[in-house]
Amino acid sequence: AQTVTQSQPEMSVQEAETVTLSCTYDTSESDYYLFWYKQPPSRQMILVIRQEAYKQQNATENRFSVNFQKAAKSFSLKISDSQLGDAAMYFCALGNTGNQFYFGTGTSLTVIP
Amino acid sequence: GAGVSQTPSNKVTEKGKYVELRCDPISGHTALYWYRQSLGQGPEFLIYFQGTGAADDSGLPNDRFFAVRPEGSVSTLKIQRTERGDSAVYLCASSLTNGRQETQYFGPGTRLLVL
């Protein structure tokens, strides 16, 4: 079975500070992909960052980076220099055999001015 | 179009009615997915199309739910005899090809409310 767990229903961060969102997953497969999506109130899921499991190097996209710990099955998202526009729901997702994505329950991020 | 579009944006219906939800994927994307997102939850997989055929419909909750993609582009999710428990946001996504490595691009969803 494939599962994705986000243990932080809500997080908050001061503007310009750094915040880390946690995600753990479980899969029996060795070849898989991990994604972080952002969902603002508009409901549109927007890709933030993706990580290939076979790559040891952590993915980065501007202010967004991940800490991928394959042995621990952990995939956390770090947001640096937080901006008001970063406020949204963040979902961690696992993609492996079968093409469907498995999503966590999300973390609601509040950015405090 | 530039992104995945879904219509209608919101749909209110009465219990027992039939509804159709439409998804227009990114041009050229061969794979199309439907997910259902209940309040406070992450999206849950319903069905996946590769081209015109449903390659995996294991997520459809029961036979009241059906989806088609007759020309390999636009897809319609059909729900018969709607129930209050069907109320949710229905998300559509598309990807260039199938495969676990492909990023799925999502539409804004259709919020369905069954009274």
C-alpha cells in the first residue's frame, strides 16, 4: 500500500523567515517520484517542486528546497524568505506504478506580516 | 489552452439528480486524471485515461460514477443519482504522457454540492 502522511495540519511563519513542512511516505517500490503542490483558495493545485527517488541530490527551486531522506522515507519542504503569497495549503504527493498520485492531507501555511 | 480548464466552477444539485463535469486538458497531453477532494482532505484518485481509454478506474467509488474521453482530449465525469456524500471538489489533471515521472497539471476543480 502507498501512503503519504503530513503530520502538521497547520503551520505559521513570519514574513521573510524560513519554515519547514514535513511529509513521510510509505511505498514498497524503489522507483518513484515525490512532489509538493500548493493549493491557494482558488483551488488550483500548483506544482512547487519535484524529486526523483533515484537522485540523491535534493531538489531546489528558488526559495523552495526539499530534504529528501530516502531511508527514512521523509520528504520535507523548506520555504526560505517566506512571502505573503506563499500562504496556502501544501500537499505532498507520491507517484509510482499505476500513474495515480497519492496525496497527504495537507498543511495549511499562514504567513504573518 | 494554456492550462487545464474545468466547467462548471461550481455546481449545486439535488439528491438523486444526474450531473456532468467537464475537463479540458492541456493541449497535447495524452494522460488525463480525475481526483475527488473532500473537505479537509487531499485529492483521492478516481480514474485515469491514456488516450481515449480508461486505463485505471479503480478509484471510482461505485457504478454511479462514470467517465469518458471519446476523442482523447476533453473528458466528462458523470455522476448518476447523486447523493449528499458526493459533495466535494472534483479535480482534473493532465500530463504529457503516462508514467510515474510525469508531473500532473491540475485544473481549478468543480465544487459539487448535493442538497
